[in-house]
Amino acid sequence: MITLLKGDFLFSAMQEKNPYVKQFPDLMSGKKIMYVHGFGSSAQSGTVSRIRQTFPHAEVMAYDLPIHPAEAMALLHEKCGQEHPDLIIGTSMGGMYVEMLYGYDRILINPAFQIADTMHEHGLTGKQQFFAPREDGIQEFYVDKALVKEYRQVSEQCFSQVTAEEQQRVYGLFGDKDPLVHTFDLFREHYPQAVRFHGEHRMDDSSFLHGVVPVIRWIDDKQEGRERPVVYVAFDSLLDSREQPVSSMRKALELLIESCQLFIVAPSPSYDSLYINKVTAWVEQYVGTLAYNRVVFTNQPSLLYGDYFVAPVPDKSFLGTTIQFGSNDFKTWEEIIDYFSKCL
């Protein structure tokens, strides 16, 4: 269990040099990203290498955090004052720290707001070993009752300066199979932008790419005032008669979100809240983070303003370009992918 908690972003040496990591040179270009590691980790975590590979034109910084939480917070405040990062990403214990770095755009991944309880529940007391090398060469540390108390005292300071502005600067990302940290509801009590991704406490290649990168893209777009083409996709073009995802649907949506603002449109029954819950659950399961806060329920699609609308029966009053899914020209999502690859 210790390895699971410590390995919030555990990558092997081969993964750190993975030539197949997808890169996004235009995202966060020329900007500073600060990464704050989790419990028992260090600035040499494979996560840092992964972020650098994914965003090659960003400056990525990370620091070995002191074991004592008050000292760790002091270091982070000092570095923020010196570097003025454009984005701060924290995982697990680091997510708890990052919540308190007010005034910056931040992403908290599986934040361990109740870390003292987590230590007790998962045996993270006594002698511990760092799973990643540290600059000072120290390989072990000891967690006693006094140190656990320090963590509890610091964690109790979370959410002390939440404002309406802060609520728009913070995303919380939560693995839907995380067996260790369960703070989604606690986060939602203070911040609205709580997103579930498919994954566990420890991030892997897939959960980073599909769960974290889209959120970084939204933050970068907002910082830059960047406007992307708006694409609406009808919900009934995503699933088949057995309510399973249509072939290549996910691939298409992943490609679209790289260059577009993507929204999913479904009817809005005035009397059937179960339908709304059903659509929301299906989208969360099969589309995931890509569709966070981007499902539109309406019976008047003609009121939607955008550039493209993909639907089995497009609304002719839509002012943008309509694409009829299932027609002779667009029988499959592969043909729609080919179309957008040429026009975007």
C-alpha cells in the first residue's frame, strides 16, 4: 500500500524516456509550470520528465519538499514569489499544498486533504524510504506522531482563502478508481471545478494524457484569450443501439478537442430527470474529462451558436456547418475525422 500512495506519478526509467509520449509544443509555450510532488517523492519524480516531454516549450520546475509541512509550505511560497509560475500542478500531498498557493492557476490531482488520516489508514508511519532520489542524498525518513500532528495542523488550513476568483482558478482531478484518497466531495464543498478521470491514485500514461492534458489546454486557452472553433456533437451520434460507444468515437473527440471547443448536445426533457442523469453518467463513463461541463441539454438547437454541428439529423436552422453522421458522406467517425483533419 505504501508504494501506491507514494507513486502518485511513478514512471520507470524507460517511461521517462518514452519516445512515444505525445507532445503539445503549442500548449504552455514560453510559460512556467511548477510541479509539487507527493508524499515520499522528490523533484526527480518521473512526473517532471513526463511534463517536460509533453510540453517541450514550457519551463518545468520542481523542488524537493522538506518533510515538515510548515517548511514545505514556506519553500513553495518562496519559490512562487521568485518564479511566478503560470500554472502549478500538485499530486496527492502536493495537491493539498497547492490548494493553499492562492493567486495562481492550479490543478490538484487526487489531493490528500486528509493526509494525516491517510497515513494512519495505510500504515505510512515509522521508517519510510523515498522512492525517488533527492538532491541531498537522503534516502530514508521517519514519520512519528508529532509529524503526523504537523500534517494535520497544516491540512486544517486548507480552503481558508477561497473566493469567487479562486474558484475559477482551481481544478480538482480525481481518479474514479483511487483506492487511497477520497476527497472529491470535500473539494466540491469549496470549488466547483471538480473533474473525475479514468484512473487510480497513481497516474499512468493514459490518465495523464486524457485526464490532465485537456485541463491544461483549457487553462492555457483562458490565459491566452484563445478562441477555437466551436463543434457541437449530438449525443445520439456517440452510441449505438446497445448504448455502447460507436467505433472511433473517442478517437474523434480526442482529436477534435486539440483544436476545437467541443460540446455534446442532448434533448432536454421537461419531466424526465432520469434521462438527464443517464446521459451525464454515460458521457462521464465513455467520454470522461473531455466532456467536463460541456454537455448541453436543449430542445432548441437552432439557438446554439458555433461553427460545426455533427448529428444524425442536423437542424437546418443551425447557422454553422452541419455534418450528417450516418449519411453517405459521413457513415462513420473515421470519415468525420478525415474531414476535420483537412478543414481545421
